[in-house]
Amino acid sequence: MSTVIIDPEYLKQLAKLDASIRVLNVEKIKLLFKALDISLTDADFERLMAWELVLVTVPDKQMAVQLNKLAAYVPNLKFTVDETQPIFTLMQGSKTRRVWKER
């Protein structure tokens, strides 16, 4: 079995980049919420950031597609269609693992 040995300095740099990306993702979520007029207290926002996945309801598929494009690289935010909920209802979701199906 082959192994890859990566210099620990590169691993530190990758960890630093990951931390920066997490900070930028939080800022992107804040900006999207502000643009959509979703106002939360700081405590509520921190509680949301502890969730594995934040689901935001929208009334139709076109709106969900448009907003999901804006949130494309934010791994813990997803806009979902739910006609029974008020627009921009925030719900906790979970990331289920995708299973490869043999065809």
C-alpha cells in the first residue's frame, strides 16, 4: 500500500486556510441574511452556526435555485422549497451521507 507523506508545515498552512474559509463562510451567511432581511440576534446566529445544516425555506423552486447559487460554496446553508412554511423559515437540517448505488 502506498502512502503520501506531507510536510507538517503544509498541513499547518492548510489548517490555516480552512479556518479562514470558515470565517468567510460565516460572513457570507450574515451578508445573505442581511440581503434577505432575515434579522437574528447574535445569540440566535451563534446557535444557528452550531447546527450541522441550516435550512431556509422558500415558496418555489426558482427562488431556491437562485439562492442556492449564491450560497453555493457555503457547506452548511441550503435553501429548500416548502410551500407550507412562511418564507425564510430557518430550520435545522442534517447532512446525510450519499450512498453510491450500483446500477
